[in-house]
Amino acid sequence: MHDVMIYQKKNTPFMRSNAYTNCYEFMFVLSKGKPNTFHPLKTKTARHGPEMLVHNKGPDGVNKKVLKELKKEKTRTNIWAYAVGYGGTTTDKVAFEHPAVFPEKLAEDHILSWTNPGDLVFDPMCGSGTTGKMALINNRRFIGVDISKEYIAIAKKRIEILTTKLI
């Protein structure tokens, strides 16, 4: 287990009547040893430039400050938020033949974080083919497996539509 992350759904489609609505899923980053690749995704910081920052607070409780440079961006946290539903998850109508479609941006962000162009991306529960689609768009090779023949058919349709557009 290299990392545990959270996928937060920005606009949950279902409300529960007797409990709080679940608006997240865990994402596990598994690696045999240290991952070969890590390209951290960045987010803009609210403030940047020179600023007096707290440095080395003494036992007397006095905050000593020193002039430091705040960076324009920082590495994202391990909680990633994405919209769900048509337009948020994807605009591929065929994808919604599957009951639980992952956002394309979520798959793409993982692919860009953990792989390089030309690398092989494996999805052992490929469902509607979102990971495969985003792997191909980002110049990665892809292997997808699913126990459901119906889901494999949906994934194949999405990949065929994509490859037709790319040609």
C-alpha cells in the first residue's frame, strides 16, 4: 500500500433518508516496492511571493519571523474532488449504460501521476472503459479486464468511438 486517497463526489446523485449521504470512495495506490514514476499534480496557492513567515518558535512562546518566498503552486492533497453525472463524469452517452461510471478526469489524473507516455496501464475492473479511454488519449497502452461481458461490450464501444475520432 503506497498511498490511500479519497475520491470526493462533488454532486452526489442519491440522497439517503436515514443516514448521511456517502460522497466519497477510497482509492488505493498499490506498488511492489517504490513506484517507478511519480509526477505530482499541482494546485495554485492562494498567496505567493515574499512574506514574513513563522520560524523557530522559542520556549518563551514568541514567534520569530523570517522573510521567505511562498511558491505559486503546491502538490495537491490526497483528497481529489470531481463532479459526477453527464458532463461532469463524461459526455460519452454510451458510458452511462454502466451503473457506476468513474469521472474521466479522475482516471486521467492517476494516469498522469503514476505513468509516463508509452507505459502500460492495467485496470482489473475496467467497467465502462474510462481508464482505457484516458490511457489512450494520454499516449499510454492499456489492458482492461472485467467479469461482466456486458461491461466489456460498453468499454469496447467507447474505445472504438475514441479510436475512430483519433484516426
